Amino acid sequence: MRVRPLLLSLAITGTLALPASVQAQRRGEVMLFSQNGFRGQTFIVSGTRPTLPIPWTVRSVRVAPGEAWDLCTRTGFRAPCNRVAIDTASVSWRVASARPSQVVTLPEPVPPVGGGGGSLRGMSAEFFTQPSDGRGRVISCASGAAACAADSANRFCRSRGWTAASYHRQETVGGRNFLADVLCTRTGA
């Protein structure tokens, strides 16, 4: 029977495409999914793999807590590579090689001091590098969507007495999206 040797071969190499419900996340593995939100086809990688035969674009990734993986678009770990240290529900990556990586522990975001994390204020505008409120940094948008972040930046500027945000960016720290580099102005004034 030809199926059994193929399954045995795949199991020995440590990579096996299975439904997510069949196998739970384990240490030393990274789970790659064909759909956002950890759904669709699953490709499980364990150990260093210089070549991966994944026939689809990776849309979400699960890693065991405390672990990190380098997922590279070319075989042999050639750049560009994406380092993943937390479960990521929405990506669009071609993965042709993967290997465990050293975890770089980032400190928790420290709430900036003062009103809005410090600012540079002029007569007609104010610039906030790390906008914050009484609870810490301002989350831009859970999904990271541009329109949602723009609404969040405008709300932040209005809370500071300005009309709107003329410029803003998002910064992802620890898997959360925060407002960054917000320029508040009085448009039409």
C-alpha cells in the first residue's frame, strides 16, 4: 500500500498537513494555516526545515508560548523572513523554509509620561509620538485597519482640543496596535 509509506515518511520528517482540530499546538512546532483566524488547511512544522512544500499562501500562524520561528519566503532560510513569536491571525506570507529562532523578549509598553506621552506643540498643531490617555497608550484599532485607526486618531485629537488628526501611524507592540506619530490640527480654522 503506497499511502502508508508516504504518511510514515511525512510523520518522520515532522511535517504533516492535518485539520487544526486533529492536533493541538505543541512546543517545538509552528502551525501554518491557509485561512485567516487559524482556519483552513494546516501545515505543522517541527524542527529546522530548509525546504517546505506548502502549496498555498500562509494566512495565520500559531506558535507555542515562549517560542519564536523564522518563516522565510525562500528555501534555505534566505531573506526575506518573518519572525513570529506570538499567534498571528492575519498574514499573507509565502513560506518555503522555517526554523526555530531565539525569542527576543520585549518589555511591556510603558505608558508615556504626561498628557499624550509628551508632545511638541505649536500655534496651530501638536505632535504626539506615543499618544496616551489616563490608562496608557491609545489603541489604534484591534484589527489594524487604516480607516479604524484614522477614526481613533481623530477621537484622540478631539479629546485634546484639536479638530482632527492630519497625520497618524500605527505601531504594533506585543501583538497590539497603538497610535503613533499623531499630528493634531485645527482644520478649517
